[in-house]
Amino acid sequence: MFSVQQAQSIILDSVQPLKTTETVTLNESVGRILAELVTSNLDFPYWDNSAMDGYGVKFDDVVNCSPENPITLKIIEEIPAGVKPKKIVQSGQACRIFTGAMLPSGADTIIIQENTQKIDDKVLILLPPKFPKAFVRHQGDFYQAGHALLTPGIRINASEIAVLATAQCPQVKVYCRPRVAIFSTGNELILPSESLQPGQIVDSNQYALGAFVQRQGAISIQLGIVSDNIERLEEKISLAINSADFVLSTGGVSVGEYDYIEQILSELGGEILIRSIAIQPGKPLTVAKFSNGCIYFGIPGNPVSALVSCWRFVQPALKKLSGLKKSWKPNFIKAKSCQLLESKGQRETYIWGQLKLVDGEYEFELAGGSQNSANLINLAMTNALAILPVGTTMINAGESVLTMLIDC
């Protein structure tokens, strides 16, 4: 049995990032992983422009003014945003200018309009600027043409979209999204749309795991429910490993008489990397790798165990597979526990609940009801897992606990 850290290392070491790319539109690139270095032949700002509404002037003309001794300048032009200046500002002159408008030649400083008084075609400068070039955004202050703008391996979100749009990149090369096949195993399982009979269980796992996969930006391939029949299981697993980058199956990985997954994986040529992990919940986790690069995750069937396994082990692997250059591992935060947290201490234990920021301090609120791997009801609204290390049997209310944020 591997420790959590050993299992994480084995899984991440087995994953090779995808190399295939595609070109998509700017709007289609949201959430995707950038696959090329982005540069621009434009400076940003594109040209000197005003950061405020006011007047463009020469600093030397106004440096000594005051309310008692204002400087009078002639207004030679009004420049709204989007209009190219037509005149050059000379000594004794000013231009009326608005935020974002291009600064004309000759002007080097902006006087904000609150410090002026307009009289006909003249303006009184009542207060001097605090420094030369005040409120001027100079060409190339933020970015110089030809330099690296965005590097490959980052996720494209709103801020990156803004940068790409500014750099006039209407199309973006991104890594292809990982394909993840998902199916559930068990004679007892039925679909949510079917009539529930005694002894049966509605399958929630394939829907929960499908949502998890889509949340990670991957493509979910739903393969349904497979009965505990070795021939049907082998057929489904063979289909899955030949059509996806990852496979997630739930059930059939323990030591029962109907748990065939590991046997089938070996017969199909899979290299078994992991059979079990010292974690609670989620101990029976089978991980296998195939010669085509596909990695198979045989996940426990209990719904909480299934999701904890995905959050702790599959999510980092998906991040690496997707082409992200860093930040694969979970995000851990120290918090104050609001309740007593208990564990048997034999395995690294993950307890679900909510992480909240209260008066500048993170607090972990234990989910109500039983902490049972089959109890998916109190899993709703979970955003973090409290972690009790091996050998720790309790953390008292008010004490510090390490928590793992969940990116649902």
C-alpha cells in the first residue's frame, strides 16, 4: 500500500502532457491551455495617451502656478478618445483631452480638470502638476513589441483573453482537450430515469465524475453502466482505453468475488502502478498504464470515495496531461477547525466540509451528518477537505488543520 504522497508521485510521473494542438477563435479559447509563445508587433500602450480627463500642457509652462497666481493657456484643440491630434502644443498653449485620448506632440503633462477653470477658449491652471509627465501613459510602458507576451502552458482566462485581444490575436493555438472515458460497474446500478427496485442503487458516479471532468476542461466520454460480467467488462475497458487519454471507472476494484477490474487490466496489457493507497476514504484505487499512453483509474464505487479520489489524484494528473506547465498539485491552506475532527489514525484521512474566511482567518466547518463514504447527501456545498495525517486521531475545535481546496 502506497502513502498518499507516493501515489501522487507515481501518478504524476506516469503522465505525459498532450502534444496535439488546435487553433481556435479568441472566444473559444476560454479555459484552454495555451500551446505557443505569444508576442506582438505592437507596443502597449500603442501611443502616449492621457490617463485622466483634463488638459495636455508643457510642464515648464505650469510648474510654478498656484491658485493665487494661476497660469492662463490658450486651448488650441479638443481631443476625444479615438481621434488623432491635428496640432502641436506650443508654449502658452493647451489641448482639452479626455481619458485614453492620444497625447499630441508638444504636450508632456496632463493637468486634471479639477485643477483648472475654463473661460471661453482659455484655461486657467490653478495647481501645478506634482511631477513631470503626470497622468501620461507612455507608449510601451506596459509592453514593448517583440518581447514575450504570454508563454505556453498557461490557462487562458479573462485576463489572458484581454491581453490576446489587445495584441490583436483573433485566433489562438491551444492544446487539444484531454478525453476521459467514464463508466460505472455493478449489477445493482440503474439510471436516474429508471424505476428503483429493492436492492438497486441509482448510479450517481458517472454523472458526478462527468461534471468533475468537464470542470477541468476535459472532454467527458460517458460509457454508461456495465454489469459485473467479465466478458462485458473486458469489452468496455478495451473500448475505453483505445478511445481516451484517461479512463475513470467506479466499482470492481476491491477484493470481492465480482471485482474483476485488475485482472482484466493485466490481461489487456496494462502495467499496474497502484493497487491501494493509505487514504480514508478511497483506499482501493487501481491505477494502470497502457502502451498507448492511456492511464486507467479504477476508483472505489462509494460516491464520496470516488470524488475524493478524483480531487486528490485524478485532478493533478489531468492538469499535467492538459499541458499546464505548473500548479498541478492541490492547493493546501491552514485553517482553524470549528469542530472536533476524528480519525482512526491508520490512514491519511480526508474529512469534507466548508472553508470560510472569517475576520481574515480561514475556518473549516465540518459537514453536518455522518462522515461516511456512502453518504453523498452532506457532500453538497463542500469546498474543502480537512486532512488528518497518519498517526493523528483527533484535532480539537479551535486547533489548526491543513485543508485542501476543492476545484469542483
